[in-house]
Amino acid sequence: MTSGVEPLERVRERITEVIASSSIPEDPRHSTNTLEWLLKLDPGADATLQLAALGHDIERSVDARKVIRADFRDYDAFKAAHAEQSAEMLLEILQQCGIRDSALVGEVYRLVCLHEVGGDARSDLLVDADSLSYFDVNLPLYCERNSREESLRRCVWGYRRLSERARLIAAGLRPPGDELAVLMGEARVRAAG
Ligand SMILES: [Fe+2]
């Protein structure tokens, strides 16, 4: 245990350390970028929301714990399992770092479980930050690994879960290259339909 470091800072460091080992190249940047979007959307976001933003996808970083898409017939069921597994792993980190504040621990767990679907003002904020970060940093690398059809499906899914405010922000993002710009435009049209 590192002496002289605040417990919540230890949690942040541990989350960053685990995500740095991910085999998915965009994961570390997506983690910090989701936190950046959260703070742009709500500069007063508290420590609980910030930890949830930083660690919401942490299960993808540990192969032994990773939820596998092929094990689920339904994409939403896969995403729900992904969210719950990440929440469980964050719970373990919070406990390992000696966080005893049950309200804080419970809220991080709840927010991460809801980070794909939202449902209240705080989890909706996390959904927006996560989705905006997907379009901001994940999209080019996701498209490299997946077919155009799958990339388009993922973009439409991402647009549909954005709030009106976040949709306006997403419309102003400029992806690198014409192909991605066309893909995003097509996704926006389909999401609106
Ligand atoms: Fe994410």
C-alpha cells in the first residue's frame, strides 16, 4: 500500500494501472477521455461520478474476467453483463484500497451498472460522456477491427442513447478521414429515423 496517497487517489491509480494493461488499444485513452467529457458536461461532477467514468469499461482490460460478445445472442444482454462485470471489478478495487464509505461504493457500483442505459440524471450523464468519447476517440480503431456494417450498427446504437444536448455536441465532432465522416453522417440519419 502506498503511504501518503489519499485512498481515492489510490483507487484512480489502480483503475489506470489495470486499464493500461488492456489488449484493446483505445481503452486507456477512452477511460481518461470519458472522464474529460464528464467534466465538460458537468464541471462539478463529484468523485463518485469521476471514478465511474474512469473505470466503467474496466472488465475489458483483464482477459480472464472479460465478458465475451459471442456468449450472448442479444447485444443489450451482452452490454448489461459487461456493465455489471465492470461494476464488480471496481467494487473489488474500492475494497482493496480501503474505501469504507458504503454510500460512495454503492453509488459507483450503481452508476457503472447503468452506464450503458442510464435512467436518472447522474447515470444519463455517464452515458453521454461514454458515448461522446466513443465518437471522439474509439471510432477509428473500432472501424479498423470491424466491418462497415458492424461499425455503422455500433454508431447508430451510440447515437440513439445520446441526450439531445450530447447529440448536438456529437454532430460537431470531426472524425479523421472522409469515410468516417460519411459513416457518422449515415448513423445520425438512421438514429433519427
Ligand atoms: Fe465506454
